[in-house]
Amino acid sequence: MKRWLPVALTLWLLCAWMGAGYCSSGLAVEKMDAGQGMLTYDGEPVFAFGAMSELMPWAVRLGSKDYDVRRWAAWQEEHGMNYVRGYPESGLAWCPVETDGRIFPFKAVSSSPLKFDLTAFDPEYWENFRQVTRVLAGHGVIVHLQLYQLCYFEDNYPNRWNLTFWNPANNVNAFTRELTPNAKGHHPFIEAGVNGNRALLANQMTYLE
């Protein structure tokens, strides 16, 4: 049962963010005959699979010619798939900048090179995030919301750290300057925030809100 608790908590937080009208008390962890826990919604199992991209639904505006969220949501519902893991993107790696309807969590301050102000959250992106999630809810698709994609802060993954918003090369914010990697290529994104980088921690907390 313990293995399901983080997922259940994540979904509860998403319900609180979306508003009570989009979630019900039907989310539960039910004990199976074998003693294992199963995450259910309104008494039905939450199937932890689906063909929907974990990033694209929120990286473009609803109605994008390059990614049709409504079509994917309808397809998943038709085939009994009621779950998708998704997240606000941590960087530019998985959706080309030139994609139709491309939007970003933060406002860009320059286009060549592309740089962002991490203290300027783009209201259009976050309102679109809500709208997309409501579309998914309308098709019975539950979103397992992941807030950060931590591989973006590791050098051993190609095209991650060099493309993350928190790389100093991609923003104008001084509080990202100390995110230098350790011997294993890990950039201390979380550690720096809790160990004294107050500006970074404040940015993280605002992001979570």
C-alpha cells in the first residue's frame, strides 16, 4: 500500500489545484485480496499506462496543429486508458521551439539566444495547463502530476542540463549561477535551495504554488 501513497497524494494535490468540481471523493487506495494496494477512482482501477505524451499536452496551446490534445484524450477514453503521467516542462528538450502553439512556463526576455526570466511566470501557459487538464478530466483521464523532471539536472543525460530553464545560459536570474555540477555531473537544484540559496528556494516555492 505504501507504494501507492505518493501517487494518491499527488493526485489529491492536483484536485485541490484544479478545484473541487473536477475531482470527487472517488480516489482511493483499495486493498486487494493478495494484500497489495490498488489505486482506484470511483471504484474502478486506475490503469498506469496510456499512449499520450507526458509533456506535449501542456507544451502547446489547445488547438495546436502539431499536437491535438482532444483527439488523444478521446482515443484514450475509447480504449479504456484513464491515466497519464505529466508535468510542466523543465526545459526545451522534448518539444521543438517551432512547434505550432508552443508556450513556456516562463516569459522569454530574448529570442536569439532564447532566454527566460524565471521570476516571470507566463499566465497564458498556466491557464492553458488548467484548460488541458480539464479536457483530460472530461475524458476520464487522471493526471499523475510530476512537478520537476530531475534528469534535466544531470549531465549524464544528453540534451538535458544544456536545455533546462535553470541553466544560467538560458535565463537572466543570478540565483541559478551556483548550480555547478559535482563530480558525478549532478547539478544541485534541490540541494542549493534548501542549503541557503534563498532566491532559488523562493522561486521553487512559487513554482509549486
